[in-house]
Amino acid sequence: GWFRRLLHKPKPSSVESSINTGRSASCSPSSSSSSAESSGYSPSMSLARSVHPSLMSLSDINASGSARWAKSYDVCICHSEVDLELVEELVSYLEGQPESFRCFLQLRDAMPGRAVVTELCDAVQNSHCWVMLITPSFLQDPWCKYQMHQALAEAPIANGRTIPVLKDVDRKDYPKELRNLYYIYMALKEKSFRQIRDTIMRYLQELCRSSGSRME
């Protein structure tokens, strides 16, 4: 009796078969994925890192009610005068992007006649993000350290506001004050510039979302 019932059991429709086939294909890892997992590499982790969260449109960030306009600058570049040429390239890159980032560059934007301390503090307070270009010259410059400490005092645990960028500095020399923050290591200039741009953009998007700005 059971054998007869098995023979007369209806076959699944072609639609159901295709759905089941698709599910099994999407759920079962390939042989390459299995070998990757066995070596300690997680494909799902790689996928999560490569997929960006939904982005706000440029019009949303530039809207008149956007939180972006609550401060005078999007980013303040903290650097040693020895590294001015590289910083000018970075500022030119950021200001030339479609977002037209507003950068504070001390030698260009500081007001003549004002105290250095006042200008450095105002630059930190009036900027959404702070890029710390940490080079051997930065580590030797007391004004750079002062501005770094001002930024940390302004937002000691604010994710994304302080963006350390290391160049020609060993990891062991990375400032202890910043060791709770991930940094960008500048090996290829173009790639690092893109990373800095993307980090600033992500922070501005989070800022606009948290302030209730209009989203797509």
C-alpha cells in the first residue's frame, strides 16, 4: 500500500521546482566558499564590508535645513607646515568633489591678527570633522598636538569626527591619545584621498539622518 501511494504522489509544479532550486542554490555555499571558511576567511564578512549602506542624495545633504550648515566647515585639516604641499592637494581634491566640501586650511583661512590658539580652537569647534595628517613633522609640532587635544576634548568618543591619517609613521609611534580610533594609512595617495572623502561623507549622512533631515 505504501509503495502504491508513493507512485501516485503528485509531482511539484515547475514553478515550485524552480523556487526550491533557487533556494538551495542560494543557501548552499560553493566549494570555494567552503575552502575559504576552512581557512578562517568569512565570505559573509567580506560581503558585509563591500556593501555600503543606503546613501542620502546630495540634494538632501545640501538642503537648506540640513544639519551640515550648522557649522562653518565640513572638515578641518590638522597638519604640520612641513606637509603643506600634500595638504593643499587633499584640500583641492575635497573641494573639487560634487559635494564641494568646505575645508578649513589654517594658512589660507585663519584671520590675520588673531591669536594662533584662538584660531585653532575656533577651527575645531566650527568643523564637523577633523582630519589629522600624522607625519613625523606632526609628531614634533606642539601646535599640531594642541589641536589634536582640542579635537579630542570637543568630541572624545564621537564616531567619525576625528579621522587619523598616518603617513611615514610606524604603527608604534601612533599617538596614544588616538589608539581607540581606526586610522587610514596613506600608501597610495589617490586611494587615501578617496577614503578620507568617503569617511567625511558617511559622517555627514549620519549627522543629517540623526537630525531628522529628509531622506530618499
